[in-house]
Amino acid sequence: MPQNSTAPSIPHLHGRRLTIRADAGPTIGTGHVMRCLALAEGWREAGGAVTLASRDLPGGLITRAENLGVTLEPAGDDSDGAWAEGADLAVIDGWAFTAGHLAAAKARAPLLVIDDTAERSSIPADLLLNPNVYAEAGAYVGRTEGRLLIGPAFALLRGEFTEPPPERAYPPVARHLLLLLGGADPIGASTAALAAARAARATEPGIQRITLVVGAANPARAQLTTQTADDPAADDPAVDDPAIVVRYDVTAMAPLMDTADLVVSAGGSTVLELAARGVPMLLGALIAEEEPVITTMQALGAARALGRFDSFDATRMSDAILALARDRAARRALSEVARTIVDGRGVERVIAACVETPP
């Protein structure tokens, strides 16, 4: 499903106000807020102003938002939609918001709803965005009268993903393993993935480095760092290239992805970022909503699916890592297909659609 690499030009927004309603945390994850901040980044660059109304944001996300020039406000009562008052465009992203919440916001401002599951029977919206690889316009027939923005062409990726990645090398054995288990990792899959990666490295000397990224809402940072303490090179500032590294709340993700030969990742919005960089992927689902992502990516030939992380032990995961790490041809094939799925210009397309669509 190759995407057109062209994107519409965006007129200067002259201070038009975008107000976002999204939450993040250990049980919610960070993906909803992260993709909204990608939209905020593009909106700000086009000359607009952005406010994020949220509850209990992790410190890392607060810093990201502030660095983008986003105004933060505590979320109030969602049932009256007051958070959207005065916005030129309001955005809601999250499974917990009901049709009533959407209707209340739409009554106060033009509304963009970001949806992943098409499970609501009614979706009051002026625009509806589902950027997932499995998204289909037909799923929204009779559910909304809003303009549909469907598929990875509209994926909300940060500005760092708009530039084409460097030419990727495919060594005989994957040298650098990258582990991305979501911004929150509610089921603790990072522990199993790290154990599996270490077991694979112990078996295959060609695997030289493991990087585990711990997200902003993951409460297990200290525990995960401790698990690498018995490796003398882990997180040692005196070692130029430690074999095992735990990195927390990475802000520049594209360069890290570009150095990875193979990634074990959850099935959230990070998958589209990885596809944009052409990283060979082993994908697992942390929650049920991620299962369609990993199965679709496998069906497209863009990734290998591990299944649900909560039913996948470290030994089986290690075997899967070894099999793909040792298969250069398979990694190349996965990478080449993934690169055709998303081009990193989705923010521009979404903003253009929002500007074009009358309230």
C-alpha cells in the first residue's frame, strides 16, 4: 500500500488556536498524547497556537509539550465540552471519550476525532482520523458524518520523521537490537523482552548491542536499569559503546531507529514511526487493541508478529529474535515493504484537511 510522498502546502495559520484533549499514564499509555503533540508541532510551525488539556501527564510529556510551545491546562469535566470553547479546532484522542463527550465538544468548536477501533456507534465529528494500517472507511458508515482521513497517509509523526532515512545496511547478523515496549508498558513486557534479547546475544556473538527505551509513563525504569547491572558495560559512562543500554524517554527517536538492525516493539503508534525509517520489526501486542496492527503488518510483509506479550515467554521470544537476526534477506524484505506504508507527511495532510473543512 504505497503512499504518495507529496503533501499539500499549508497556509499560515495566523494564530489560529488548536485545543487538544488527550490523556497519558501507566494504564492509558502515551501514544494518544504523543501523536497529538506531533500534530501540535506542525500546527505551531504553521503559525498557530496550541493548548493541551490533560490529566496527570508524566513529567517527560510535560517537558515535550512545553518545548513545543504548547500551553498546558488541567482537564475539567469532559461532559460539557468546555475545554473546547474558543478553539478554531478541537481534537479528542482516547478510547474513554463517549459520543456524549464528542457531541459536547463539537457544539463548542469544529472537532477532529482521532479513533483507532471504530467501536463507538456514533462519532459526532467534523473530521475523523484513523491512521492505522488496518483502518477502513467502510467501518465508519452510519457512524459519523465527518470527513474521513483514513490510513497511514495521515499518520501523525513528529517532524524528525519527515526526512528520508539514510541508506540502511543489512549485516549478516543484526548487530544492534532495539527494544520499544511502549510509553507505559502496562503489563511489564520490557522485562521479558530484555531477558530474551540478552539470551539471544549470549547465543549469537554477532549481536553486539541492545538498547531498551523506557517510556515516559513506565514506572519500572529503576528496576529495568538494575537488570543490566551485572553487565560491566551497561550504562557505564566510561564505556564508549556499552553492550546493553537502558534509555529513558528518548526525545530524538529517528536517529536511534536508524542505527537499529532489528527492533522488538509493541503494536502502538511507534509502528508507523518504525515503518517510516524502514526498521525490520518483530511486533507484539501489549493490549487487545494492538493485535490488528501486528497481524496486518505481518500480512503486508512489513513485520513478523509475536502475538500477545502476556502469553509469550522469554525463550520463545529469544528464538524469534535469533531467527530474524540471522536472516539478512528477511530483514531486508521486511524493511523494504515497511518503507512503502508511511512517508512521514501525515501531519501536513491532516492540517490541510482541517483548514479546508468548514465548521
